[in-house]
Amino acid sequence: MVNTKINLCGVTLDNPVIPASGTFGFGYEYADIYDINVLGSLSFKGTTVEPRYGNPTPRIAETASGMLNSVGLQNPGIDKVISEELPKLRACFSKPIMANISGFSLDDYTEACRKIDSEEQVAFIEVNISCPNVHNGGMSFGADPKAAEEVTKAVKAVTTKPVIMKLTPNVTNIAEIAKACESAGADGVSLINTLLGLRIDLKKRRPLLANTTGGLSGPAVFPVALRCVWQVYNAVSIPIIGMGGVSSSSDVIEMMLAGATAVQVGAANLVDPFACKKIIEDLPREMQRLRIDNLSDIIGGAH
Amino acid sequence: MKQGIFEIIENVALTRDTFRMKLQGDTSAITAPGQFVNIKLDGLFLRRPISVCDKEGYTLTIIYKVVGDGTHAMAHMRAGQTLDILTGLGNGYDLTRVGDRPLLIGGGVGVPPMYYLARQLIESGKKVTVIMGFNTEREVFYKQEFEALGARVLVTTADGSCGIRGFVTAAIPEAGEVSCICACGPEPMLKAIYDATDVPAYFSFEERMGCGFGACVGCTCKTKYGNKRICKDGPVLTREEIIW
């Protein structure tokens, strides 16, 4: 019997597979088709202090081996998430929850984190400082080590939960940002958020997305994500959650060999709603094939 | 929602660029006319949402127009090939709210979902009128099929080459008194119907989708009752809730 358990920031997860924020809603759409308690954890839809509609449509476009999205953090706001969405999630999910929080100012981040801190089932706070689809928010914090440090410090001061900073690949040196987060007290980092991209409608001669640009995800970005995880693993000693184009159990193992302690699955869920379940079911077989007894033994194993 | 493997049993051209595909598989998740399916195609990342034209037993019928890479690939598929399809997506039309004399309006590839709707309504004893709008005569399909169901059919073409000249709204007065309107087609057509009528009405919308089952919120629109996902809370919206 192989052991798929991993320890993420002091919390034991049955397996390292976590649906990525923005691709899994608040879980219940998927709970209609399978028991989502097979998941290691679940990162819920990016939540801000105020409700947001997001960007105008169209906000989805296809690319080679992937997709662009410019949703722009549509969410009902932290209060409604706590009063309406979390009870629905709790009804179908008993595993540790990862709360994904976004903001446009330090106050936004701290207010939302303070509110979510009292939710018992929330085991981790994943702080999104990397959304490419909103102006003046998210990514601007994640593109500058000083700003990343400030958000980390501010959030750490208001929460008792492990804080995981979600980083953007749209920077010159992602390891430098990760180091800034670590030195400010982050308990972990997750990477990568989407890569900024563009598609043009040939007939209309206009961008396909109403927001012009969008975030690229899917198998197309997997090697970029893997490289980022590799570089960050060399730079920090806090755990890394690897994500970006992961679609199979072998991708999970590859991410872990690069240095990830846990792995998020994003765009794959949208194409195959059973993607996470299939990956989790495949994982023991793939481990046996590769002669891995304890999954946690392979973290950073390719270095 | 269900995921299933369907076998193509027929894939034929109805017009130069509009095809009908019949597939065999588990259709049990399809519970209302106006719902759609989401089709995985080799080499393309996102699934392709296509409205359900009919379902009977294990047979699913879809009608699609070749507009891009996905539908182009579909047009070249043959009987015996299989497709990975998500079924039972979207709300569909509520058959209990259409009254005794519903008017069904389809424009172009908005016509196919009206077939399953018309069949169910006629089978339950309603008097159904169908308006089908096309650009020109050679694009017209399914007129006889609707008539065979027992529906009264009015065809409009923008160039007047078949039926009534003009858009679908030109035929609305011909339909006489109706209890409600169910419409599917391009948004300008839906807006024109909305403006030209005041009976209860249900409009089926189209939007670029990521997942098709409510998870990614890529296709959200604003309504008077808050944000709605076209794929999950729609595609059918009521007259009262629409913000144009």
C-alpha cells in the first residue's frame, strides 16, 4: 500500500491534490457528480471584501492546449461567502478548506482575512497577489517584492491560520518575490497564477476578450509552472503548492519532484469535471509504477 | 449533469454548412428542452456547447452550423466514431409555464432546440406555432419536420426568397393570439422580439463558456435578479429578469 498523505503547513492532507481557485466554485457543482471528499483540500473561488461582477463578457477564449480567462474575480463578497457559500460547501465537504482571498488594498486583504479567520473548517488562507485580470489589484502586489512583503505581514498580523501567498509568473524573478513573502512570515507559497495572454478575432479584427487580455492556463503552461516551482524551491524553505496545467497523476509527481508539497489542478476541471477524482484514483498506480512508497519522500527529489 | 461516451449513428448535411448529428448513449440527464450538451473534440482544449435538438430513448440529435474549428471537425466525423459528451446542462424551458398557445421562435441555429420543445408541447396537447428565421432560402432546414409534428410553421427570410420577407418579428402578427413566446437565436433577434411583444416570454442566450456547468463563471450576465451564469442558471431567461 502506497502512502499519498502529505503535510502542508502542519496540516495532514490525504493526498496532495487540490482544485485550484476559480475552477471549482464552492465545490457543490462538482459534489453533484462525485463525492468531493476524495480531495486533499479545495481552494474556493477568489473572494474579495465587496461583491464583484467581474469583467464584461466574452471573458473566455480558447488557445492551443489551454485557454484564456478574464473573469476578473467575480464573487459575492466575503460576507455572503461566509453566510451562504460556506454552509453549502460544508454540507458536501468535510476536508480542510483553503480560503482564497483577493484585494485591491492592504485594508481589503486584512478585512477579508480577519473575517474568514474564525471559520473553523478553513485550514489555510491562500492570498492572491497575482490576478492578471483586475486593474490596480492583485498582480501589482505580486510583481514587487516590497509590496508582496507588506501584504504578507499585514495578513499574518490578523490571522491564526497558515498563510499561503499565491504568486504570479508575470515577473522577471519569481524566486525573489517568494523570498520576500517567506521573510515576511508566509507559511507557504502557491504558484503559478495564469500568464497574461491575448487572442484576436480574425474576422472582427478585435481582441476576442472584452477585457483585451486574459490569463493563460491549461497544459500549455505546465513547463513554465514547473520551472517556476523549481526556482522557488531553490530559494525558500517554506512549502510550495505547484499549479499550472496539471492534468494527470504523472503531472502531480513531476510537480512534486520539482519541489511542490501539494499540487493544484485548475483548467483540467473545466474540461473534465472528474479530472481531480481521476488523478487521485490514478495516483497510487502511478506511484507503484515509479516505485514510490511515500509520496512526501519525493518532494524536490529532482534537485 | 452526466458525462458519457456517445456513438455517432448519423452525421448529414441539412444545408451547405448546417449538419445534423444523431448519437447513441445515456441521455438520461437531459430533462428539459432548451438544455445543451458540451462536446470534447480531439486537439481542442475547451468543449463545444451545442443545443439539444431532440432526444428519444438513447438517441440524441443535435444540429450545428460550421462556424469554427470545433464544428468544422464535427462536420468531418462519421458514423461509428465516438464522442465524450457532458449532458443535461442548463435550465431549459419550463413546460408548465407556457400556456395553451405557445409561439416558438428560432433564428438560424436557434431553430434546433425548438424542435424538442415543440414535440413535447404538442404531445401534451398544446397548439404550437413556430416561426423560423433565416437569411435566405438555401439556409432553411427542418420546416417539414416541424410540420410533421403538427405545428403551424411560418418561415421568414431576410431576402424574401422563402416565406415572409424580413426578420422573425415580421411574422409575429401572423401567429395571432399566443399565450407565451419561447425564443432562441442571435441576441439582436431576441431583443427585437422582446421589444415587439408583451406576452410572457422566455429567451435562450448564447455566451462563450469555459466549463458549461457553472464552475468557472466565465459566461455570467447581469439580470434584474442578480448575476446569472448562462450555462447553469440559463441559458433560458425570462422577460422580467433580462437587462439588455
